[in-house]
Amino acid sequence: MNFSEAIKACFRKYADFSGRAGRPEFWWFALFQVLVLLVAGMLGKFVHVIVVAALFVPAIAVGARRLHDIGKSGWFQLLYLIPLVGILLLIYWFVQPGEEGGNQFGSPEVTPYSPTVMPGPGPGPGQQ
């Protein structure tokens, strides 16, 4: 998943707190948020507040889906309210690889870049 696909996916699932989100989707959207918030901050306080409000719901939704990918509840995002320790724990969880196969939150989304859809090696020489 590249940058633009991740942004489109997050806005398409604006308030979807179910399912799973892989690391690329989460981290590309996080980068997008930082860049947009930097630009909005330069444009003025009012614009910055509007952008923060517009990005709040999709950020929480993609965070919940990312936690679902590692088998944790989206409610763990309440750890953001614990200064430093909560944020560090969430970052640690966000960088963990997702669970293989399905879990209680569903199966991982299949993208053209997923190894499950890429063709495997064909038969070797002399094999049919």
C-alpha cells in the first residue's frame, strides 16, 4: 500500500472502527496527518483547529483498526490519556506486525502487495 492508497482507504473508512489496518495504512496516514497539520498551523489557528477536527475521527478509526490487526481492542487508545507511558506503549504496539490469518476482528485485508496474492514460484526445471 502506498501513500495515496493509504490516505484514500482511511477517508473511505472515515468512521469505520471495525476490521483491520496494516502497518502501511496506519503509518502513511500518520505521516499525512503530520504534514497537513504543519501546513494548517502555518495558515493560522482557525485553519489548524478545523483540520484537527476533520482528521480526529479517521485517526481514531485507523488506530482502532491497527490495534485490531495485532489482536487488541481499539479501546486501548484510551492509553493516550496517560502521559508518556501510554503513548510509548501504543507506539510499540503500532509497530508490531499484524497477526497472520484471521483473528476475532476479521481477516487481514488483501491488497495487490500482500504476499498471499503474489504468485508463488512456478514448477522448477523438469517438474510439472
